[in-house]
Amino acid sequence: MRPGILAPTDNFLHLFFNLVYMKKYTIVLLLFVFSTLRSIADEGMWLPQLLQALNEKQMKKMGMKISAADIYNISKSSLKDAIISFGGFCTAEVISDKGLILTNHHCGLDAIQNHSSVENNYIQKGFWAYNYGQELQNPGLFATFIVRIEDVSKQVLNEVTSTMSEKERQSQIDKNINQLKKDYKKESFEDILVRSFFDGNKYFLFVTETYKDVRLVGAPPASIGNFGKDTDNWMWPRHTGDFSMFRIYADKNNKPAAYSPDNVPYTPKRSLKISLDGTKEGDFTMVFGFPSRTTQYLPGAAVKQIMQVNDPAKIGIRAKALAVLIGFMRKDEHIKVQYTAKYASIENAYKKWQGEVLGLTSTNALQKKADYENIFQQRVNANPEWKSKYANVLSELSAAYQKIEPFAYARDYYNEIMPKIELMGIAADLNGMANGYQKEPASYQKLKDKLFAKLEETFKEYNAGVDKKMFESLIEMYVKDQKAANVSPYLTGLLAANNQSYTTIAEDLYSKTAFTSLDKIKALLNATPEEAIIAMKNDPAFMLYSDMQKTYSTSVSPGLNENQAEINKLQRAYMQAQLEVFKEKNFYPDANSTLRLTYGNVKGYRARDAVKYDYYTYMDGIMEKYKPGDYEFDVPQKLIDLYNKKDFGPYAVKGRQPVCFIAANHTTGGNSGSPALDAYGNLVGLNFDRVWEGTMSDINYDPSICRNIMVDIRYVLFIIDKFAEAKNLIAEMNLVHPKQGKK
Ligand code: ARG
Ligand code: GLU
């Protein structure tokens, strides 16, 4: 078994270990099983520059028809030149020579919402630009390309020693990174980013190019782009046309530039060809994008805590927050427009964490971790060198997780609750301005202008009545579910003075504070800087905010940080140990918002006893789910008409219009909007979700139930062409038929 070919899952590893003790013929038999199994080993988010060394052979075996050098190449254009980090939170890809890019509807939602009002609601109606002039600018939105990636571990870890404290270590690393950035040769329009991998055991440098003029080109109505909303979110079978389109603009030299009416559509190094041939079961697919965060190498003790403490705490808080929002949104159109994006984002992780706990339980993740750790410990104990370094790393990690538990719980409470009470966020912004002023009094006017600009955006999506109710609900949890030492004494005092009534303190606070409208804030700050800051600090919302913050920073932060530093150090050692001890295993680093490629085959899955899911959905399923006038399952009349006339253009298969499909690609948040590519690197779908039963893939991937969900590119094209009649956009694209020999 040569390393580099196989990515065994933990089960296989166990098997491998036991092999050594088996008879020869059994070994031959098992090796055979092993080699057939390896084509279903879909786990891994691989670094594009290492594909050739680690994955190419396996990928070809699984069906890939191109080479690793077609995917990542720094001397000529390759697929990676079509992949974009979209605003830093999603992925997008270039699909025309005029800089047209494709991402998810939920990734473009904020931009779509910013251009919407009750009278002109693009979330509801959709938006289409039929020429460049109609495209809409989006201040703050950017698109980043990766120019090249280099291993800089040596430089970054230079003079870092094992006896350093975590703080000393970090400051040496920061110093090295700064030096590296200074010395590194790059073009003026490029940026440099250095990121840690394998929990600080390796470092890679990314040269990037960021375009800042990204305009909205098209989005279907939410009844297509977010069809099925929260009921269907994270679920299969799925029928969502989760896409939106933007265009990158560049200066006259095709270089990044701030928005200007003189900018021109960007000419890309590479744009993806689009396949009209779809996929069938077993077809090879790749997903290329920017997965944000996974934790695959945690000890069982940490996984147990996630399942039993952290996820349940966060789920409980979000359930309350969502109940508050939906109550208002169902009754009031204006609030619904204002709170759509916030609601979707709270609900999203809420549901994911529920699936995560479920999946970790159903796949026996804790037992799998325990088995893996047993093998680890046996190997370590059998090797004197490893034993001297790693004998206690697992038990120390367990102890450290036990110590951090109460602090981590308090952290989750604080981090979940504070941002959902918008009044607290507004107080934090005001506080930021006051701190800035204290540091640099001369900049007061600038700070104030910046603050007002930010708050103007905040208040467009703000309703004090909603926020007051949110405050009342969440503050009650904050007080009742935590130990007294973690609760703000100022708040306890307010409650004592008001009969322990959360309603009364909420009424009182929201009627007295000036922080519920920009006009009131402006009036409050209309004085000399000193007076303004005193007035601000005497506002009851500020007093509460600052006492809650103070309580957190005295009773939670120190313990949390100290224990977290210890865990980081131990996890780094444990990661290093795993890399050494499991030499036969092909390791990939945890996701960290850097460019990764994942690959797997199209296939259904068995969700639970007697429930087996197919891998494709069709428009027939939309009509099955259709509920006229429903908040989640309404369907636009025009789509129904097209369906009834079977007017699908060239995008249907035997009279049926495909909508979504699933495959065993290992993806996570941030992979939204990532292209799903076929064996030739043609675009066949747009990644937007995972199946609920498999959301634990962030922590413990299991090939039996982990599937990513993609919208079939032919459904995207059908919507653009037949529903929106935006022929201008179809005309820009390069459509191919690889299965008919036209690649
Ligand atoms: N679950 C997908 C993701 O994590 C889609 C989220 C957007 N849709 C929604 N209904 N909230 O981003
Ligand atoms: N919808 C997710 C995103 O926004 C992708 C789904 C996932 O987490 O796999 O990135």
C-alpha cells in the first residue's frame, strides 16, 4: 500500500492495522477489497498545488479525463483561474470571456436585498440585466483570484522553538510573516496572504488578485432561488434554483479598480465551459472552491463536547431567536423584506447543528474516534521516539477540554446572544467610535462620519419592535441558563428593581435609549466630542452593553483564552503526531477558507432504515411541492406555464427538466457557489448545500451519508433562457456536449 494513492477513512485504517496480524491469503483478499473500496474514498479537501503528488492517480481511476496540471498551473491558464472567492464568504466562477460570474442566490442575497424595497423587491421578483448598462454596482463586494500558492513553512517557522510560550511563538511567527511579505516580489495589483495549515504545522503563501467592481447581473425570484426555504434547507430531495449572477469590471488595462463608470467587463485568464450533457450515477465530479472551516482531526473528547454542550446551547438560543423573527415576518411585508437575510442566516446554522449532532450519533463518531485513538496510542507506545513526544497528548487534550467546557459554554451564550440583539451591536459600534476618538482625538469627525454611514445601513434593516422582543427573549436565556458569575450585575440590578420582569426592562430600555434610530443618535451626539461621548456613555443601552461586555471579559475571557492556548498547543502536537504515526494515510488539511478541490462520484444514499435516496430531482418535484401563495413553496406562474408546455429548450432530458443532483464531494460552508465540474473540467452544476444527515462531515466525514447538493447547470440555463429570457447572457457562454465528443 503506497502512501499517496489512498485516502483511507478511519475504518479502513483500523482494518489496515489488523492486516499485519493476518494470514497471507487473507491479506491478499483484503487488499483486493481495499483497492475496490478506494474509489469510494471521497473524503478530503485537497490543496490544488499538491494534486499531482497526492491525488491525480486516484482521480483518474475514479474517472477524471484531464490532468492535475489542467486544474492548477502557474505557467499557463488552468481551471483555478476561473475560481473566485466571492466577498470572502462564498465561491463564484467565471463563465464567460466578459467576466460574467456565477454564484448562489443565497450568496448574492445581501446584494440583491440592498437594491430592493417593498415597492421594488428584487428578492420577490428577481432581477435581470439585459445589457451592461442595467447592471447594478455593489459597494464593498469583491472577487479574489488565486495567482499562485507556495509552501513557506520553513520561513514562517524560522527560529520558532518548542520551549516558547504560545504568545512568544505567535509573535515570532508574525514577525517572520511580516518579513516574508516585505521581501516577497509581487505586482502592485497583487496581494499576499499567509495561512496556517495542519493546526500550525505548515504555512502556505497565496498571491491573490482582488477585483472591487462587481455588479449584479441576474437573480431569479426567491420562489426559485430559495424554493423550499427553511423547510427544504439542508434537505434532499431538493428543488432550489440557488443561483445569481454578477460581472467583474476592471480598468482599461484589465486590472483591479474601484467602481467607476469607465470600467469595462473583465477579460478572464480562464472561463469555464458549460456542459449540456448532465451527469449520471457514478460520474466523476469535482468541486473547486473556498471551504471555510472544518475540524477533522479533533480528539473524541472535543467531539463529545460539541455534541453534548456547544451545539445544543447554540441550537436552543437560535430556536428562540427564530421564533421571535418569524412571528413578525409572517405578519408584516416590510419587516419580511428587512429581515429575510438575517433570518436565513440564523436558521441556516441552527438546522445544520441539529443535523450534525444527529449524524455524529448515527455514524457512531465517538466510537470511531475511540478506535482511531486506540490505534494511535498503541503505535505511539510501541515506538520510543514517539512515546517520548506524544505519549500523553491525548490524555492532556481530554483534560484540557474538560477544563474549557464551562468557559466555552459561556462563550457560546455570549457570542450567540449579543449579535442577535441589534441594540447591543449598535452600542458596540458607538463604543468603537469613542475608543477611536480616545486614541486619536483629531480624527473625531472622520470616525463619526464612518459610524453614521454604517448605522445608516443598519437602520435600513432594523425594526425596534422586533429588536425589543428579541432582547426580552434572549436576555432571559442569558440570565437563567448561566451561572450567576457570568451574568452582568447591572442587568441583575435592573431585574431586581423591576419585579424580575423581562418585559418591563425591555419596555423601559427601548423607550429610553437613543440607539433605536439614527436621528436620535445624531441628536445625542450633536455636541462637543467630550459632551457627546459622555451623553453616549450615559445612554441606558450603552450602560447595559458595557457591563455585559465587562462581565464577559473578566469572568469568561481569561479562562477561555488560557485554556484555548493550551488546547491549540496540544492540538498542534496531536496533529503533528497523526501525520507521523499514520504514514500510510493521505492527509489533507482542515478547511481554512483557502482554495481546495474535492472530488467524488455522483450517487444517492441510504438515509436511514428503509429510506434510500435517488441522486437526481426533476421539475416534476417542484410541482409536487407547489403550494399556491405559500411562504416557502409558491411557484411563479411563468414557471408553471413553461412546465405545462414542456417548454424546456435544449436543457431537458427526454421531456423532463433536471433540477438538482447529489454526489460524494466533501464540501462545507464557503463552498456555496462552487462549480461542480465533470471529468473534463466542464461546469455541470453549482454547489449550494449538503444533505442534512451528513452535515457532520465537517467533523467526521462518513462516505455512507455525506453528500453535497448541486443545482444542475441545465436548470440554471433554463431559468436564464426560458424564464428570464435573458438571451444576452446565454449568448456569452460557451456551451459544450462532452458526451457527444464535443468537449
Ligand atoms: N444550507 C445552505 C448553506 O449553508 C444554504 C443556505 C441558504 N438558504 C437558506 N434557506 N437559509 O449556505
Ligand atoms: N450552503 C453552504 C454555504 O453557504 C454550503 C453548504 C455546506 O455547508 O456544505 O457555503
